[in-house]
Amino acid sequence: MGRAGIGSRRGQFEVIEVIADDMKSGRTIFCGTDRTFINDIPRIGPTALNCGNCESKRLQICFITPARLQQQGKIANNVDFIMLLRALLRRYSWLSTIYCDDLPELPYSELLKTAAEVKLFASNLTWFDLERYSYRQHKQLKLGGLIGNIVFEGYLAPYMSLLRLGEYLHIGKGTAFGLGKYRLFFPA
């Protein structure tokens, strides 16, 4: 593909290196110069999802790439905790159905019922426009979404493993394009 080119101008490229984003080391898993794969790819396991600061009553979520969360079939221009949780549960459910045989079923209704108690504390989200050209549809497509920080306050412990998993999985529409990437922080 690199020699054939991509995009309307058939831009050519060469893969120099592929790095696993394991949130810590950024380990090389493919070296383009000698064309070798490193099979010791980091896996996401229970320790990676350790909630660490589960007792914190405040959680800051920093959207690094535009998040396209839907509410009533439309892209939302703000985020509440229930909307975020629904997006995470949908992503978890969809990926586990397709790729995993024996993942535990989550208590969806119970999680959503208690999620209403987690309140928005502060929001600094802004809309960020992105576009891409679709050769299949022969037109520009909008991929914008929300970026920035949002802070929630409340009893967060039941949601922390799922929220940590979302750091790896991303949320919302356009995750295949890298959208919906976020990081968690615990403000004082």
C-alpha cells in the first residue's frame, strides 16, 4: 500500500516503526528497517485496568481526539456521565461479542441506574471539526467531535475498570479512525 500510495494524490509512504500504545512504555512491535515483528505484544489485562485511585470522588476525562457521542441519533455537543457510560457499555458489548468468548456480562441496568448520581462538576469541551474524503461515497465527510476536559464528581468506584478500559478502546463513532481517545486524571 505504501508503494501504491493512498489518498487522492496517491501519496506514498514507508512504515518505519509500529509502536504499541500501552500507556506506559510505547514498545516497538514492528521494525520497518529489517521488517521484523516483535511477538511480545503487550496485552491488556486486569492489572492494566486496576482502578488505582478508586476512592477518588472526582474524575477528569481529557478527550485527546474528537469524541462523537450520540444522543437520540444525533452527535451530542455536551457529555453527561450516563451518556459516557452508555457509550462505554456499547463499545464493550460490541467488541466482546465479536472478539471474546468468555468475558463476564456486565450489570448494565444496575450501572446505569446508579450512574445518575455522578454529576458534572466542570466542562471545558469544545467542538473540533475534522473532515475526510470518502472514495466510496465520492464526497467529504464530517468527523468532528468534542475535545478538551470534563470533570465528574460522585461515587466512581463501580465504573473505574470500565472507564480505564475505555482509554484503550476509545468511545463513540469513528473509533476506527482513532476518534474518541481519552485519558483519565484524578484532580485534587
